[in-house]
Amino acid sequence: METTQTAPKKTLYSAIQPTGSITLGNYIGALRNFVLLADDFDCLFCMADLHALTVRQDPAALRRNTASLAALYMACGLDPEKSIIYCQSHVPEHAELAWILNCFTYMGELSRMTQFKDKSAKHADNINAGLFAYPSLMAADILLYQTNLVPVGADQKQHLELTRDIATRVNSLYPNLFTVPEAYIPKTSARIRSLSDPTRKMSKSDAEDSYIALLDAPDVIRRKFRRAVTDSETEIRYDPENKPGVSNLLSILAAMENVTPEEEEAKLKGCNYGALKEAASEAVISTLAPIQERYQALMGDKEHIANTLKSGAERAHYLAQKTLRKVYKKVGLYQL
């Protein structure tokens, strides 16, 4: 009797820094999709707390935000039994491999990184070596798990390209040591923009009124939408180039209701911008309500969060050790 073997799942890796608020843009562009990806890939979802240290952090806030992000992962539907949810600093192999990769990464490559330039300008009093070598640690995060796919936004494409370059460079010396990762681009994904400047993406590093946080209260969400930038016209029309503010609101509403912006435009034909803002705010409130309820329940059970992260770290450590042992042997480190 013949037996059929199913192909092993590809590995998908993603990490979010536990700093600031997780935005509606993060949810629509990443977290919501992660739940679906967990069925098709072996997924690792990381709280990148080591990366957060490139900017000065309040220690108590960083610990609190790390637990909060883990709770949000689960509240959004990620199953820690199905995927590995863990904290970067709990798996020391990240830092160990980062040092090895630093030795294969060139100063010129790191100095060209856009995020290094941007953060250096914002934090001129703290341009540290960690900020400069940040991409090497990101490469270690990815290569440590022989990752096939990495969901990336526009601001991370440059780092992924450098990761690919580093992996290819190391592989040219030590063949087949690392899987060279590819970018994972969702087939359909709404691009959510800032409420105050719809020419820019929604970002947690901007002014509070420019983004919707996943934990915002209903009255806060309504206030932010009422203040959202539109234009001097009156027609509700999906036209990102000429009507970015209105188009952004239509995109948010469409994403909440799993339809196209054009369908939302048709439903709101003849309505004013106030009606559009109200529809968008109520759709967001309705979507976030069960997430917020689950989040509050999880945050009330600190032991469950700790156990989830402990289990995730153990599973990640097992995978990371397999890669790191190979790397140490290949580069000539004496192992006991």
C-alpha cells in the first residue's frame, strides 16, 4: 500500500517591537493575516524586545508592553499551540548569531540603512552601536529559524534585502548553511494611512490623533475619526491619488467589513463626509470590541501569559540551537 507524504510546511517569521501602541494599521496589515497564515505555515511570532533597546526605554514600561503585546497576539486570534509566540530576549541564540553575522556584514551596508539615518536624526543624543548594527540582529532573527518567508512592509524591505545578501555571502563560503528568505506579500492587503496625513502610513510613532490604537476606547475612536483629514470637496469617492483622506476612510471601512472600497463608496453614494466617518468609526469599534474583551481577560491572567512565553521560548530555543550548532561548526568554533 502506497503512502503519500505531505511536503513540510514553509517557515514564516515575524517580529514586532513591544513599544508604543499597536495600531489599526498593524492589525489590518499584519495581525489579522497572521491568524490565517498559521494554517499554512510553521509560524514564529516574536516580541522583539532586544531591538527596542536601541532607543532608551523605561524598564517597567518595556516589561509591561511585552506582556501586553503577547496578550494582543492571542486576543487577535493567534493560537500558541499552533504557532510559536515568544520573547526575543528569552532565546539567547538571537544575540549569539547576531555577533557572528556582524562579522560578515560590512560597515558601508549598515550605514546605508534608511532606518539608521532616520532614528539617528530623531535621537541625535543616542546614536549607539546597537542602532547601527540593528540589521545584523534582524538578520539573525530570521536566519536562525531557516525562515522561508517574512511578511514585510515598505519600511522593512531594505533590511530583508540585507538579510538575503548576508545569507548569500555566508552560503558562498559555507554552502547551504542558511535558507535565503523571501518577502511574503499578501495577495490583498489594505494600505492604512495616517488620519491626520493620509499621504503617510499609519504609525504608532506619530501624534496620537493620527492613528487608531487597538485598545482605544469607543469614544476615543469616534473622536479621532471625526478629526480625520478629508478634503474641501463633498463627494465620497475612492480615488487615492486625488482624494487620499476620503480614500483612506473608505479603505478602513472596507477592511472592517471585508469588502472593497468601491463597494463602500457605492453604499455611501450621496452621503456626506460625516456619515463616512461615523460608518468607519462604528465598524472599527464593532471589530475591536471582542479583541479588547479577550485582551482584558488575558491581561488578568499573568500566569497564563508567562507560561505561554516560556513554552514558546523553549520551542524556539530548540529550533535555534539546531542552526547555531551548525554555524559554530562551520566557522570553526571549538564546541564541547
